[in-house]
Amino acid sequence: GTLRAQLTIDKLFALEASDGAWFSPANDVYFMVSGIESGVDFGPVRVHPAGRDTWELDTGASANNISLWQHDLKPGESVNLFVSMFDQDDSFSPVIFV
């Protein structure tokens, strides 16, 4: 049989706005996922919420159940994943993954 494998972030929490300004509306966060599945390279693939380019995380805001990758693996298959998180405006975003 096959195994349904998935990588999910349970909770992503923004500690503060990426630029530190009091008027800054949000950290505009997205992910890039790439890897090697059974010896074959894939990606990078941009991961963002449906209908939007980014998760908008104001200071103290959070996003839950972010699905980064899923695939069926057959017996003997393997996957190595590389995940990067970006702020749309290239600022540093202090966040916590839970």
C-alpha cells in the first residue's frame, strides 16, 4: 500500500511587524518548498493561502494548519524537503513555528 505523507505547520505566530514600525500593517509571509523525492528533484514551489499571495500576520497574529507539502509514498520511496519562509518585502520576520 501507499503512505499519505504531509508536512504541516500547526501554528505560525508573528512576534512583531517585520520593520518594527507602529504603523506597519503586517508581515506578508509565504513559503518555498523544494526537495528530492525518490532521487528526483522537485520545486521550488511557492506555498501561500488560497486566493492570496501571502499570509498577513500583524504583530501578535497567527495562522494555523498551513499545509506545505503532501504526497503518496509507495513502499521504499523517500522524500527530503527544504522549506524556506519569506516576507514579501524581504524584511526579517520574527515568528515562532509551533
